[in-house]
Amino acid sequence: MSQSFHPPQRTLMGPGPSDVSPRVLGALGRPTIGHLDPLFIELMDDTKRLLQYAFKTSNELTIPLSAPGSAGMEAAFVNLVSPGDTVIVCQNGVFGGRMKENVERCGATAVMVQDRWGDPVDPKKVEEAFAANPEANLLAFVHSETSTGVRSDAKTLCGIAKAHDALVVVDTVTTLGGIDLRVDEWGADAVYSGTQKCLSCVPGLSPMTFSPAAVERIQARPTKVQSWFLDMQLVMGYWGGDSKRAYHHTAPVNALYALHEALLILEEEGLEASFARHQANHDDLVLGLETMGLEMAVAPEWRLPQLNAVCIPDGVNDGVVRGRLLKEFNLEIGAGLGALAGKQWRIGLMGHASNPVNVERCLTALQHVLGH
């Protein structure tokens, strides 16, 4: 006979999910109320305000999508891409490849800008892609590539797209709350994220924001959005500014309690303070790793402080090391993805888990397992 599941207390220092704040776990367990309850509508409005703060935007269409970040990605593309469109897609890791898949499933052509996994997106290549494809009406790129620990220059890339009258889709799943993100100032049009990274919330929601220009394109589409659930014209009826909301789906009420609490924590700390904390803990981790003789996989100016890519030394078995860390220390770090499998570890310092205690815990555990 099955029994209740009681997970162990792990320290999550992989690529996500990250450790969830006790305050967020507490919010998750509060009494469920109806998703059209007037009090819940008030919570929705405040969650929207807090997301606008986190994204640094005044976009009216700023919502937590009731699905994980991968659905946020799909929502951006199915709403903004129509059959026959040309979209320039930047790939320097796993998630740029997923963008390409979404574009093609929308019946559009993906013009790929490829960079080495471990390098940022090259703006010159993006310029060249627009010059060669003047009909392109959308640029898509990953700001913080979770598979490689690399940050790309979002401000510059958005500027290139604007110069060519194209909208911009930006993946900020590992960005939000961890490093600087300025949606309005940079001119990003459809931006999606996840709750389980630097927000230290439970997985399952995708914060999103759409610019007025993006909303205009959605409303002027020549064809219906291919996904009923992700159609923003329908979702807007539930998340709109009107106190009378149209039923679209049953919102994950308790998960939204948790997100609201996570965003409150971020607001209380302040965005700049959060960025500085992530950077300081990253600096300490890198110093400790390099003292042990380990090498970082990304050039210093493009490293993500919240996701550290570390080269696995020759002769070291990736699976054995991560297995021992989990079994002996209840510590999770991430493996490399795709071509980087067995070559890199990904060590997360995200949100609630980005603290000096975890830095020391990780360094001590690695030193023990590697025999340094």
C-alpha cells in the first residue's frame, strides 16, 4: 500500500528549481479560495504590480501564466508569430534551439544565428541576419542561457531589432530577480520567465510581460492563435484591469499565493540589493573553486552569478561526483546539457539559495568528494 511522500531536506544548487523560502512554503499552505473571489482578484492585481516592479516595466499585460516557463516561451511565439513570418532566432545553448522549434511549429521560418555554447550572442551576426532577411519581423534570444551559464547583451540586441522595426522575444527564465533586467528601457516586447529560479518560488508558473506594440500585433493577427489556452486575447479577459473578470481557466490559487509572497520578498530586499547579493556570493564561489584548481567555463564578463558553469577535470566521473554529493551531503548540483554533458557542472546560486552558507557548503562538499 502506498504511503505519503516525505522528501528529504536537500540543498538545491543546480539549474533549478532552487530552494524555496520558508515564507513561500508557508503561503502555499494557506486556505484555498475561489479564483474569481473578490479577495483573490485583489491578490491578482497586487501580483501584477509586483511583477511590473521585477520586470521594470509599466506594461499593462503583465501576468503570471498558469504554466511553467516552457509554456511562457510557447505563449510568446504562438501569439506573435503567424504562418509565413520570418523570425531571427539566436542560439548559444539548449533554449535557443527550443525557440527555433516553436517558430517552426507556428508555420514560420527561423533564421538561425549560431554562437558557440559558452559564448554570448554576437550582435554583429544579428545585424548581418537582419541585413540578409529584411522581411524578418521578430528577433528571439535567451538573455540568461541556463544550459551554459552565459549572459548575452540584451540591451544591444533589442536595439538592433528596433532599428529594423522588429519585435523582440526574450527568455529571462534564469534572469528575473538575479541580474539586471530592464524591459521598458531596453525595448523588449515579449518577455517570459519562471518562478523556480531566482524568485525561489515553487515551479509551475511563468511570469510574462507584453509591450503595447506586442499587444497591437496580437490584436491584428490575420489568423487565430493556434493555442486556445495560451491565446493572450482570451487570457487578458481574466487578467485585465477590470474588476469584473471573464472566466478563462481555474487559476492555480495556492501557487499564486506563493508567487505573491516570493515577489514581496524581492520587493522588500530591493532589486539592486538582490543583484549585489547574487554577485557577491558568485565571487566567493568562483574564488573557492579556483583555489581548488577548478576552472570556470565562461569568460568573467559574461558569467551568470546565479548559474556557475564549471569545467569537470580530466579523469573525473561526472555522475559519480554528483551522486556522492546528493547521497552524502544532500546537495544537488546540475549536469551539463547536450554537447556539454560530462564536461561541465552547473552550480546554482539562485534566490533564497544564494547565501554564504551554501557557498561554503558546496565548496566543502566538492573538496571532500574530489579529494582535494
